[in-house]
Amino acid sequence: MADSASNTAIDLYTWGTPNGRKVSIMLEELGLDYKVIPVDIGKGVQHEEALASRNPNQKIPVIVDHEAGLTMMESGAILMYLAKKTGRLMSQSGTAYWEEMQWLMFQTGHVGPMLGQTHHFVHFNPGKSSYAEERYSKETRRLYDVLNTRLTGRSYICGDYSVVDIATWPWISRFEFQHMNLNEYPALCDWYLRIAEREAVQRGYGVPDPLPVPLP
């Protein structure tokens, strides 16, 4: 749980982005104590020494696990680390492990980067490049189709609720930024709402700012 104390085991450097919310949701689901250190990326704080010295890529999120003496960057790697640390929300071996890994890589290699470009061109900079808007909007629709097909007849992306859902859900929560109607993808929408009801997800979504989970 988020804490302002200085003696918590984990420091979380974060901001209100999908990648940042992945980690705060994971920490809330695991019930781990953590200290939130907001990094206002709109003001370029990520380039200051406090974060830059911990992440050479100068992006959020970053965690510092004081108990283990370890600093971690990259949201997907952080989720895997926390799952391994606690033995929860990720299979430890076998076919289930590799199924989760391929879908986690699908999120970090496709869902995050492509939907992020849609945010940039379609939501924040409309009219700057019609080619980019068309390209990334088309790819966003394709990825929604992939997820909707995968979730048809399933409650979660891989068996039980896992790091894969935690990694993917915050990106779909920005459906308005992507100019997408989530109701046009019924299986994906049901999955989204099922996860949105989780108290840990609602708490984690509001880090570092207490914002309500968006509903379609």
C-alpha cells in the first residue's frame, strides 16, 4: 500500500501514465508497502538526477527495493520481478509461464508502443500528420481485435488474473485518448470492467493522483 514514510521497503518513481499505473496496481494487488515519489514528466522531472541516476533511459516507472538492494527500470521487468519476489500473479514455470510471457511481450512490444503513438498523434497532436493518425488508429483497432478475440470465452488473457492483465489493462483504460468505443469490442469490454471493479486496481490507478477509473 502507498505510504509517505521514508522507511518503506520499496520506492516507486512514477507518474499518471499507463506504464506507471501498471506498477502501482501490481504493488496494490500484492499488498506491498511502498513510497510514491511523483515524477512530473510534463515538467521534465524525469531528466533530473533523482531519476536519471536510477534509470539511464530517464523514464518512469522505476522502483528501488531497499530490502533486496535492487533498482529496477522498465515496467514489464518490474512486474516480473515483483511477481517472482512474492510468488504471486505469475506462473513460475511450465507451459503457463511461457503463455504469460508471450502475452506480456505482446503488451510491451505492441499494445504499449502502438497505443502510445495513437495518444501522441490522434489525441495530443491532431492535424499534425494525417498519415500517422491513420496508421496508428488502424493499428489500435487491430490490437483491440486481437485482444477481443483472445478474450472471447475467457475471463482473463491467460488463465487466472495475472501480470499480463495488469500490464495490459492501463493501456485499454485510455480508450478515450485512442478515440475508441470500447463497447464495440464486447469481450474486451467485459474484461476491462471485470478488472476495473477490483479495489486494488482502483487504488493503483489513482497513483500519484487520485483519479477515478474511467468507464466506457
